[in-house]
Amino acid sequence: MVLGRARTKRRPAASRVASRRKRRAQLLLLGVVLAGALWVAVDDRFYVYGADVVGAVRVSRDEIFWASDLAGLHILWTRSVEVEANILAALPNVESVDAGCGFPADCTITVVERQPKVMWDENGTFWWIDADGVIFQAPPASPSTGGEEWESWAVRGPLPRDGEGRLEERVRVGLAELWATGEDVAVIFDYVPSRGLVFVDERGWRVILGQGPGMVKRLQVLELLTDDLETRGLTPRFIDVRFADIPYYSLTNDW
């Protein structure tokens, strides 16, 4: 070494070769990643064109799939929460949904349908109503069944809805209490807005039950009153037990 001057050592040839190999490997890896990303982005196998729908009975599987908004969506853009919300918003007859998707584009949608308790005939339009008062349209079919063999109660008349579009609470409570009694009160009820639930018994007598709580007491009063009328040989045009403490009947008037 000469004073004031330093000699820079050259990098060994092996080190330079290793550095170039490392850069080439990095570029190759980047190319593979980009090619893979492009393949995933454009290959049809990663787009959703169908789903395995589980639990559907009254609602068609196709209807549930289209309601999910999954059709044509890339697997990377699927969100289970959004899929479930879409189905619940579009199909009120579905009570709950569990959706999930995985690679390459396999989606499963499990639904729990609402169980109808009452068939409601609103001037020829048939609705189902569940225990929570949720109203959903019955599938088209014969006027008597609305789409399937119906073994529960049916109600005819204007359908009273609350602000959320459900069955008005007083009607729902009245029906719920009738369900809870387990009695075969009637097969078909009429709903009259000014009077509530009305039915014709096995004698051909028209009975006004009303609506809201207190159905058990009304039925008890009805049984006592009908027994008394039969004992006396009277045939009423109607019996009104809406107000259980002051039941009323008429031998001449229709209402």
C-alpha cells in the first residue's frame, strides 16, 4: 500500500455469479406469481356458476341461487355475509341462511325455511303465515291448498298487516292462542275487520271469536252457551263471544 492510496479489492467472480442467480430467481418467482394471478383472474373455473343448495323444500334451489347474487362472481369476491343478506332480503320465506365458498368455485348454501301455520286467502291471492306473523306468498296451485296438501287452518278475508308488513299483532296473538289450545275449533276461518275471526261450527252456527288475547276463555264461554242453546232448542243466527264476560247471540239478525 502506498501512503494516501488504497487499493479496492475486486469482488470474487463466484459472488457476482451468485448475485445474478438470485436476481434471476427473484424475477422468475415474480413471473410465476404474475402468471398465476392472471390465470386465477381469467380462468372460468374460478367463477361461480352454481351452488349446492341444502334444505330447500318449498323454495326452488334455482331461486335461492339467483337470489344470492353469486352468479358470475369471481371466487375472490364472494362474501358469505353478503350472500346470506341477499337471500334473506329477496326471499321472506327463508328464515336463516348459512353460505360459504371455497376454491376453485365451490359454494354451498344451507337454508332453513319458515314453517307456515296458516294459509290466508286474500281475495284469491294465497299467503302463508308463520308463528312469528311473517307473511310470504304461497306457490301457485289449487285455491284450496295454495300449493301443497294443507292440513292446518285457513283464513279468508282482507289480510291485516302491521308497519313491518307482518300479520297484525292482535290477529297473530289470537291465532297463537288457538294453536296452543290444540282444539280443532274450525278448518276455515273468515276474517272480518270489524269483528275479527269468525267461523261456522258443525251445527252451522256462525261464531264470532274476535281477536287478541283471551281465546281460551272465549272458547269456554262458547261451549257453555252452545250447550244452553241446544238444551233450550234454540238455533241462533250467530254467537258473539268477543267479550267473554258478556256473550251475545241473536235468533233474528245475521250479525
